[in-house]
Amino acid sequence: MVVRREHSDLLPSHRLLQCKRAINHKTESKSVVIQLIMVDLLAFTQENRERIQAVENSFGPSGKPLFRPGRILIGEGRLMKLCRRRPQPKVFYLFNDILVYGSIILHGRWHKNQQVISLEDIQLEDLEDGVSMENQWLIRTPRKSFYVAAASAEEKRAWMEHIEDCRSKQLQHAGCQPGCTFATTWIPDRASAICMRCTKTFRVNKRRHHCRRCGFVVCNACSKNRAVIRHISTKPVRVCRLCHLSLQDQGEQTLAQDEVRLRGDSDGRDCSDEYNLLMPECKAPSDDEADEQVEDYAPNQWVVSQINSWSPYVYLKPDHQSPNFTGLSSHLT
């Protein structure tokens, strides 16, 4: 007769007791590890929410709500942004799914002109040092593309690596492909003393404007037409004569000079006024338009005077994630 015996029946009683104690100890260890990780997770969630709330508060009532489940504040700092007249310091906040930036007021305690960009829509391009800005790179988005610069090569590398890392993870999580349509970068005002279409010299009564399609610096006479550029705005925006003709050939929605006078802007104001062409990223004037109302300075002198006042890039969460369970897995095996 064959007798089937359990494996435990083959063990001496003292060995069996040792095994039971080991199992109990391991179960207790698992429980302790789980409790510690949950405490760490709750602490991280609360700390992250407080950080995001502080960012929201810094923009005041005009800022957009930023908190949502799963959103993590990765890093923050100041970068120089090349605006149409001169470089300006801007505060930037990198989240795991968006990039937020705005103008700095009241010694950095408050911000305005909040801009929010989805990381899925961003493309970065590394650049060599320029005349007015060092450690610079280009940020392309469908609605707006612009140059930024960091205080050092190390900060530039950190910003670019972290943005690219978050963008890659966001695209992978969303299961989508990166965008391929981006706004043209505006040529700075100082880059041209003449209209880049008719070649007439700019004067006090002949102001500089920008074509939203090609980014050229043009006079008002050469940019009185409007067109809808879908990846920039659903409203007609300023375009030069050549771009207007090109868009007409492509069958895009355009407004001729006479139609612009009759219809005005969407809020009833005259579209021919540069200040009334609001960028679609926010309903307040964009930082480039607000810069037109600021006294002009020599860019090189301004950069030298401001570079030392920048706050360093603060990398808040090195692993870009909330506390994970990698430590738990080692204890459970």
C-alpha cells in the first residue's frame, strides 16, 4: 500500500516550528513595508498638492487651475525668454504632463500672463550660444515657438533632459505620436531695421509688426490682411501679403484689408491694431505684446544685469514619479 504524506510530515518537529516562525516573521515584515510605503505615498501626495496649490496661488485669480489627479510638479526655475524686443526673465514650472510659464512681478513672489503648454505638443531644438543669450534652446509648440536660455550649461541640460523624459512618458502613456505642426518663430524686432517685405525703413510712425505665418518683421501696410491659421488660432490673425496669397491658394479662410476694417476683431475692436491681436494661449495680452509697452534696453546689458538674480532650477522629484513599490517587491520575494 502506498501512503501519501504531506511534505510537512517529513520534517522534524523543530524544523517545522522554525518554518512557521519564519513565515510569521515574513508576513509581519510585509505588513510593515506596506504601511511604510503607504505613509510615504500619502506624504508625497499631500506635499505635491501643496506645491501645485502654491503655483496656482502665485498667478492669482487670473491663473488657470492646475491641480488634477496624477499631475506631479517635477521642477521649477527661471529662464530667459527672448521676446520680440528683448530677453525677459520668466518663471517656468515643469509638470509630468504640462509646461507652465509666466511673467515675474513683485520680486518673484507673484506671476502673471500664465501660459500652459501640453508636453505632447512640445518639440525641443538645441542651439549654440547666441549674441544676446547663452545656453539657449528653442521650444516649438503649435501655437507659439520661442527661444529660452538657462543660467548655465548644466541647468540647460537638466531642463532639456527632464522635459524630453516627461514628454516621452506622456506620449507613451497616451499612446499617441508626437505632433509635427509648429508655429514659426518670430524674428526679433532688432534683427531688422526695414520691413522684410517692402524694405521701407521703420520709424516712429511706421511700426514693426509680425506675420503669424512666416514670423517676418513687417510694416502695417504689408500686413493688413488676416487669415485663420488653425494650429495657432481659430480667429483671424495678422499675416503678410505673400502669406495671405499663399493661404488663399491653399483654400484657407482669409480676410482682405477691406473686410478687416468692416468686421474688426472678434470683440468689436479694429483688427489693424497690433495690441488687439491677442495670442490664443490666454485671454490677456501675451508676453510679447506686453513687452511692446515696456521701455527698450540693450539686450546684452540687460542680460548681464539680470543673469545673477535668477533662481536656480529646482529638481523636485528625481524619479519623476510618486513613491513606487520597488522596495516592496524585494521584501515580498
